[in-house]
Amino acid sequence: MIIHQSARPLSPRFEAENPGIKLRFVSLSENEARAKITASVATGGDEFDAVMISNYETPQWAENGWLVDLDPLIAQTPGYDQDDFIPSVRDALSGPNGHLYSVPFYGESSFLMYRTDLFEQAGLTMPAQPTWEQIAYFAQQLTDRERNLAGICLRGKPGWGEGLGPMNTVVNSFGGRWYDENWNAQLTSPEVRQAFGFYVDLLRDYGQPGGAVSGFSECATQFSQGNTAMWYDATSAANTVENPDESRVVGQVGYAPAPTGAAGRPSDWLYTWSLGIPQTTADKGPEQLDATWKFLSWMTSKPYQQLVGNELGWSQVPPGSRRSLYETPQYLQASEAFAQKSLDAISRTDQNHPTRDPAPYVGLQFLSIPEWQDLGTRVSQQISAAVAGQQSTDEALEQAQQYAQTVGDSYQRAGEGQ
């Protein structure tokens, strides 16, 4: 099975408790894993009994009939407590019938991290709910190129899951959308132009060096080494920022909600890694299905989180899936600086209503359509070129509009054929 590597150190415990079940893991990079899993599940391949997927794949694959409905299995598992899953995460992994088609072991949203010491020195105060306009002002005030200090770190690296993820949340916060209800592309609308223009200018003027090739890892290094005053990114980044083995700014970081844009909407995102069972596993028979679910339910249970905390350390517990984790004293002690802010961020997200105006898709930092992986990557390449100064943002969006409309045309034709 393809599964998250956090299960490996503890897998002997599971096998000892279940002597009739043997686990075999396949480890691949994220891009390789996505391609291999998608190809296998879509074509009815049976090499994987369980797969690690996300809230991007789960609803689409559930509708396609590629995944096992997990609700009947959950109902037969005493103490599993699916109601303990954070509601926004649970909803994001549900199919059209409201049932779970994958179960989460990790979840994240977005927030703003900032250096409290630098803010204090500059006489600045972070609002309880900052706006992007305020963040731009703070970035301007705190940028000091002579000291190699950038005002903010933002992702600009090409990739639908890299730079375009946070960029897209800013588009949502400014009132932009990729398509109207009739699948007409909207990437040259005033709201989208304003949002992308703001993001590109903020990164170019006050961001870290090499912004066009900076992703999560690069920003994590820049911020944790004290080279940037702010960083807007995933809530999971706090684990790096507060790790004394990796960070020079431990104890000097504040956490604020994701900024709101011109439309008054927060630039939230929602992402969750989860475990699903391909329908081909059920086709192998009830014994294989039961064995696979036994492992999935073990790895996504409350006792598993306790096991990880006790055996590997509470900072190693995958966050963002179960509410009960945020009531566990040991975890709260290990993540005191950011635990509640992370839970608040994840809980307030709603990927079913990503934009101010109606849209024919769901998803906050992605669009829940099969074409998104290619479309998002193409558009991100155009925006990254604007960050690098190779073209203007308007030029980038003109090309992006053409890419998006090609996809929109296919949905319009499909609608006409119904």
C-alpha cells in the first residue's frame, strides 16, 4: 500500500496485534505518488489495498465510484468516533451522499506567522484579524535589505500545490473566481487582476530573494533562520518554526488568522491527507476489505495519536484531524504557541463556498476538477514568470485566461450535451 511514512515506525505494533495481517509500504515523492495512485485507481488496478489521498481526490473519486464507502465499516468499529473529526475536514472527505470515503490523519489551513520581537522594535501591532492591506504596510516597514531582512515570505514557485495554493486563497479573499456559473473563465476580471497583482507586487517589493523559485521548504528556511519578518503559509509550518533543532526564532513568533482581502473574505485554505480504500480492494473479498480497514481505522484513531505522542513525541503527532487532540494536555503543552490558532483556522474553513460569487467548483486553494493539476500548474508557471520579472501580471493572466477557457469550453460542451 502507499501510505504516509509516519506509520512505519509503529507498524510492528499493528502487526503484533493482528498476526494475520502483513503491511508492505510503497514510498514515493508526492508528485510520483499522485500520478501512480491516480493511474491505478482510475484504471481499476489492484496493486494497492489502501491509498493516501486528499480532499482534492476524495470527493471526485467517490462520485466516480472508485472508492469504498467507509460509513458501514465505521459503524462496525466500536469507539472509532467519526464525530470527533474536525467538521470541516470530515465534510471535505465526504461523497455526494454525505458518507466518508477516506479518513483523515492530518489536516491544515493557513495563517500568518510574524516576528513579535521585530514588531515590538518597530512599534507595530498585529491586529486580531489583519487585512492584506495592513500586511503590505507592515512588510514595507520591516523590510531592510541592508540587513538581508525581507518583510514577508510568500510562495512563488511554479506548481498547483506550491505557489498557486496560497495565491489562489488571496484571489478568493479579493472576491475573484476562476469561472462563473456557466464555466466562463474569469482570470482577467478586475478582482482577479487586483489579487494577483497585489500578490506579485508584495512578493517582488518586500519578499525574500528568489521569490519565483520559493516554495514551502524555502520559506520555512528563510523564516526559521530569521531572514523574514512575516510568513503566510500552512498551519503545519508552526512545527518547523517552533522546533529548536531547526529554528532560530523559537519563542519569537506570533500567529494571526489568514488576512482578509478587498472583498472582506479571509484567505483560508483547507488541506487534509487521508486514507482511502479503492473499490478493487473490496472486489478481492470481505476478508481483504476487513483487514485493510482494520489498519486504516487503527492509524486514524484516538489511541493511535496517543501512541505516536508517547512513543515518538507529541510534536510528531499528525495534527488537524481530530478535535480530541486539542484537548490532550501533553499535545497542548508541546504546541502551546499555535495549537488553538491552528484549530481555529481549520475549523472556520468552508471549501464548498470558496468565493464571494457563485462558482461551479469547490475548493479553496485548488479547484475540484480533474483538469486542475495540469491547468493549475500551467497558470502557476505564468504567475511565477511575473514574479521573476519576465512578464507583467496582466500578460501572465491573459495567457492563463486562454488556458482556463479551454477547460471551461469542455464543461460548456458537456452541459449542452445533457
